[in-house]
Amino acid sequence: MSDMKVAGFKVWYADGSVVVTENWKDLPSDEVQIVCTYFEECYEEDKHYRCMDDGCDWYWFDGEKVQTVRSKDTQDEWQTPPDIDSSLLKRGTIIDEVEFKNITDKAMVDVRWHELS
């Protein structure tokens, strides 16, 4: 998917809200649950290829793809990724397992980046 062009992002938050944008910096910065990067290319009419990231402490977009860090990777859940502009960082949070499953179920079937399901 590295040669595909990013169309936009859809991010699910701990409170159940969803934000859709073409600009990473427009996204709220806290309580991220799932980040979907949608690509311009479709596998069926208006059903975009996408990449989902979840369960991370930090998310950021490097201009080509969403990067992530988990506390298990850094041994310190409060450690921020080095040399990253803070306006690009989005912070994940832990929520109840049932709530997370409900959000995940919605995200899994949501293949249209430009609209809310």
C-alpha cells in the first residue's frame, strides 16, 4: 500500500465520537481508539482501501503513513516519540473492553472515508 495516495483519516474516540478529515492536524489529540487511514484507491465503487491502527499510546502521520508507539515498545507509557512535532501527536487511551469492541465493530465495516456510517 506504500504506493497508494492517502485520501483522509477517520478516527474513533473513547467517547464514541468519530472525526473525518483530510488534514491530520485537524484531529483532536486525546483519547484515540482507532485510526483508519483511507486511500484514494477503491477495491469496489466507493469502498476505499484502508489501514487500521488501534491499541497504541501514540499516533502520528509522517506524511506517508500513520506511525504508532505502544508502551510495551518503550517500557514507559508516558514517553513520547522522539523528535515529533507535538501538533502531530495523537494520544490513545484505554477504555472498557465492551466499549472498545463496540467501536471496533463499527470501524471494521466502515469503508467510506468521506462519510460517517
